[in-house]
Amino acid sequence: MKKYLEVFLSILTAMGGFVEIGELVFTVNAGAKFGYSLLWVVLLGTVGIIVYGEMAGRIAAVNQDPVFYLIRERNGYALGLGTLIAANIVCLLTCAAEIGGLALVLKLLVGGPYRLLVLGALLFLLLAVWFLSFQAIERVFGLLGLLMLVFVFSAIYLHPDWTQVGRSLLPNLPHVESPRDYLVYAYFCVALMSSIMLPYETYFYSSGAIEEKWTEPDLWINRTTSYLGMGFGSIVSMGVLVTSAVVLGPLQIRVDSYEQAALMFVPAFGRWAVTLFACALGVGCFGAAIEITLNAGYVLSQSFGWPWGIDKARRDATRFCTAFTVVLLLSVLIAVVGFDPLQMTLISVALTVVIMPLVVLPFLVLMNDHQYVKQHKAGPLANGFLAALTIVGALMALVVIPLEIFGG
Amino acid sequence: MSDTIRLDRVIGRTIRTANNRKLGRLEECRAERRGDSWVITEWVIGAAGLFERLGVGVRMILGFDAGSSFVARWDQVDLRNPDRPRLVCSVEELKRA
Amino acid sequence: MEEHGLTRTIDVVHDVLDKHIVDRNGREMGRVDGISVELRGGAPPRLAEVLIGASVLGSRVNAVVGRWVQGVEHGLGIGEERPVRIRFSHVDEIGDKVKVDLAVGETGSETLERRLRTWILKIPGSR
């Protein structure tokens, strides 16, 4: 019974962690600009992250070591170092964006100067990572993750054209006013894919598998958590897109503030719109910030061979604790200096998709090494799918993102 | 008289033949326990060119063996200049991996 | 790794380099960041020492980075004990991890961890 409860909470945590600031920003704008058209990208990205996440959990359970631990061993130092640096740069920027987002959420809820709220967010985060165990973090964010269902409720309440929604789950091109809009559409495809397939989620998931002490007999838990957790998360994401398409689409506005985005809840929730939106976004940002912070500690410690683990006494893993604290403080510094969280989100998402091959391909090598996964090797279908997705995504990003930036 | 070199700096270096042709890269060395010591018995030499290495990468991602080119005995490799390892025999004398 | 009667052969890069290294009690000491080899004219080269330390890693990128990291280690007051050198004769087991027949306290690999511990224990409520 206890095991099933743990699995249930793990699913909720995976679901709650799916929607964070980057994903929300792009999904809201995707819906506002292109209606339901980009739903297929959300679906494709979800399949990608499920495949990727399940593999990462599998390596951890079978090998009793998490993914990042093994990347340097299997692929050599140079590639391991490249992956580490890339992962940490993205972590830093994404964490800064989440903390900035959290501060803006607090501003929506209670008001106050932005910088003071950033420091307030820092305090909450430090308390959480220093004094909570892994299970406590999972339980808290698992239950808070239920709040994300407001997006699904809102989408259903609005009675969208379900036939059109269904059709949009297959690759399609929207009706556009000018050819330039196709470029914008391509940019959104790349950005949405990137914001869903965040590498830190799989490293965190794989480290979490070790913290939870999964072994080979627990592979069913890994499959259940990744399929259902991320699957439900994707439904939340689709709820965001559909709601935005129905409410904000006809208004023809470009959403560049959270106050504007919160408007999409007005039809379903009336005067509670801003509060509910802020709470849901806050939960997403807070959970993501904790995950990213801990992940930075995990990947640095696993690369350099330091003792690690949030369930260890802090005095037994001092370099791990120092590493994640330093990353958190640096992220807060970036947020406090005043970079716009939305801009940071755009940069971190763009960087993520470009470095994706550097992160995913060494991982695929690992997934095919009998020494590390025994008989649980990845099949050619999964390999080919992930490899193609990341390479095509990176190539598209290299073309589309500069064009988008220079084209304004 | 003995010199000490860093293995991690030798690995990945291109090894050249006696007539200065690129043969491949030192990818691995095999060692054997003799008494209290571990001694290097063989060097594994892998692909040198970029396209060959990309091919190796693709094979590894798809789950095939990376493959390698040659195996040289310890006395067939000169490491006195670790930045420029050299073969001290002909290529024909090497074992194929 | 292969067993051939009484001898054992290993693939040094695959089986030792970059592997985690633990002491005789199973405590983490870090990773095998480098290996030194003794060249002996007329005899096969011998694996001399396992090297642990950030400056060793840095020098694998290039010599300048290695020296810079060495400077940082001196700045942190652990330069004297870096890199940690463990004679290969102390390597007991080579498997998923490399195990040595020393205790972590007999090497300098935990110095930074211990120094940080004195700070961390000052945080109220820290366990």
C-alpha cells in the first residue's frame, strides 16, 4: 500500500514539474498566436521526454548509479566535461528565470518591490533544500502539483472545438496572414519542444531514482511514473494551450506579462482568475527552481566523484551542498540584477535545444552498453527517435532562432 | 633510468608510423598484473580521421561495437615524447583488432 | 577485464580512468582523474600512480587550465595535498568502482570536504 502511495506521489510530482515558466510562456503564446495548431508539438515533445526519462530511470535502477555519474565514465572526460558545462549554464539561466517568475508571482499575489520578492523567494528555496528530505520535497510538490489541474478544468469549461483539438494533435500548418508567420511557427515548434524536453528533468529523475533506492524489480515504477506522470503533465500543458487559444486568441494580443496571461482564467474562474493563475504558476516555478538547484548539485557531484544526496546528512555531503547553494545564489544574483525573467526564459530555452545533441547522444551510447543496462538496452526505435528528434531540433534551432532574433 | 608520463594525456593522441604517416589514435592500453605491479602489455589504436570517428559515434549510438583498427605491443610504441607517440615497427607487424 | 588463469588483464582507460574510487571501507574518495605511467627502458611500462584532483582534470583540458586550477587549489589552502597520489600497488579491486586498501583519511582527498563541514555545522538546524 505504501509503495502504491509513493508511486502516486511520484506521478503527481512528475505531473506538477512538467509545467514551469518556460513551458508556460511558450504555450500561452503558442495558443494565443496559432490557436490549437501547436498541440502536436506538445504531444511529440511529451513522447520524447517520456522516452528519455524512462531510459534515465532505467539506467539508475539497473546500474544503481544515475545517468550523469556514468556519462564521464563511459564517454570519456572531454565529452563528459562538455555535457557538464552545457548542463550547468542552462541550469543557471533556467533557475534564474524560475526565481524571477516566482518573484513576479509573489508580486501578483501580495505586491511589493521585485528585488525584495526575489530575496524572499531565495529564503523559501534555501529553507526547502537545506532542511527537507527528498521524500518531503516529493510529497509537498506532489500534492501542490494537483493545483495544476486548474488549467485542465479551464480548458474543459470553455468547450473548445474538440474535433479541431483532435486534428491538431497531428502535424499541421496553421492559417497565417503572412509568410513570415511560418518562421514564427517554426520558432514556436523549436521553443515548445525545448521547453518540454529539458535535460535537467531527466538527470534529476535519474538521481531521484537512486535517492528512492529503486532497483531492477522497481522498473515497473519507473515506467509508470514516467508514462503517467509526464503524460498527465502533458495534458496540463495542453490545457494551457487550449485555454489560451480560446480566450486570448481572439483578442489578437501578444502575451508578454503574467497579468495578461492570467486573463485567460477569467471566463472559468472570474475574480479568482489572477489568484489561481499566480498560485499555479508559483507552484510550477518553485518546484522547478528546487529541482534545478538540486540537479546542479547532483551533476557536479556525480561528475567529480563527491558524496551526494539530499537524504544524506548535510555534513556528509558538504561539497554537494555547497555546489547547489552556490548555483542557487548565482541564479538569484542574475534575477536580482534585473534581467527580465521572460527574456531569460527565451535564452535558456534557445540554449537548451542547441545543446540537446551534446546532452542526449552520449546518453544514448550509455543506453546501448550492456555493461550499464544489462539486458534492458534501448531498442533501435527509441534510439532512432531520440537521436532524430534532438538532431533535427538542434539544426532547426540553429537556423530559426537567429532568424527570429534578427527579424525581431 | 625511468620517465613518468601521464596516461590520460597520451590517450587520444595521434600515433604516427616511422615514416611520419598518421596511423590512428591511442584509444586504450591493456595492462596485466605481475606480482605487485600492473604493466602495460598492449596499446589499442583507433580511427584517426573525423569521418571515421563520426562513423564510430553513430555505431555506438545505434548500439553496435565501436570497432578499432590495430593492437600494438608495448615495445612497438615509443612514448618518450608523450605528445607525439610513434610506432617503432612497420604497420604490417601490428595485430588487427 | 579478463581473467587468464593466474593473471588478470584490464583495459586501463575503460576499467580504471574516470571511475569512482573508494577506500577500504567503501567511502567515496573521488574519481580517477589521471594515471601516471613509469616508462622503463627495455621493460614494459608500469602503472605508477592513480591521481585525484581538479588540477589533474584541468590539465587534461590543457596545461594553462591545469595551472589555473592549481592556483585555485592553493588559494583554497588545499594545494599542498593536491593532486592526491595513490600508488597503484594500493589498488585492491577494479570493478564498478576502483577500491584501494587505504582509508580516505590517509590521503588528502577529503580535505575540502572536512573544511566545508566546519562551516556547515555552524548553520542552525543543520544535520
